[in-house]
Amino acid sequence: MKFKFRTIWFASLSLLLLLLAVCSNASSSTTATPAVEGSNSSETATQVENTSKTSYPLTIENFTISGEGGEWKPKSQTFEKAPEHVVANTQSAAEMLIKLGLTDKMVGVAALYGTVTPDVADDFAKIPVLSKDYVGKELVVGASPDLVLGRGDLFADADWGVVPWMA
């Protein structure tokens, strides 16, 4: 019994010390933005805001895989401008886009599995449903999107990439 108490005590103490070390590192690693000499705080805020804007053309490093499977290979994608028409091929991708404030850019959603979270339900109802199940390439292309967000492997082979009556 004495051994068990001592083991629990040392484990608790170690956990407490680890927690304190992590918390102190997290708070000390935060750096303040240095003030520019001769500038006021609103100018500094504007400078920070301007650096967070996306500029185009924008190249994204992504990955791709063939329809037969194999290895994921690096692939660059360049966007000349921000997408104006987006299809989310899964419900979770649509919910994420809504939370990013992109409801007005969405032209379709598919794969509606589960309940929509209450905080996005009103916006989710505004998006055209292409299919309640996983969607084929044809329906997605018919929505004329600039970008399709979601599970890429849904279009990787004939099982997912065609309309049901053609499979």
C-alpha cells in the first residue's frame, strides 16, 4: 500500500510539473508586435491587417493520387483569383465553408450524413443539395464550380465518379 501511494504521489507531482512547464512555455513564446517608431496603433493595426490578405495568383501545394490507387504525389495548384462558385462534396466540408463565411460562394453540397450543427443550420439550408448521397462527377460539373472541396477520392474511380445508372 505504501508503494502504491508513493507511486501515485510521484506521478501526480510529475504531471503537475509538466503542466506548469507547458503553460509557462506557451505564455512566454507569445511575442508582441514591435511598435514602429513614429506610428500610432491604428497604423500598426492596418499594417497587420493588410499582411493577412490573400494576393493572386496564389499557388497551393497539394497532393494527388490516381484512380487506381498508388502513392500520393505532390501537385501544385495555382488560382488566378478567389473562387466564386464552390461545391462541397461532403456535409462537413460545407459546414466548414459556412463557418469561414463563404455561404454566398457555395453552389452545391452533397453527402448529407448526420444532423447539421445548429450554428450553421440556417446558412446550410440556403445551399443547393446536389445529392443526399455521395455525388458523381457529372452533377458536380453541372454546378459549374471554380473549386470542389471535400474528399478527393470520391472521384478517383468509376465506383464514385459516374451516375448510378451507368455503374
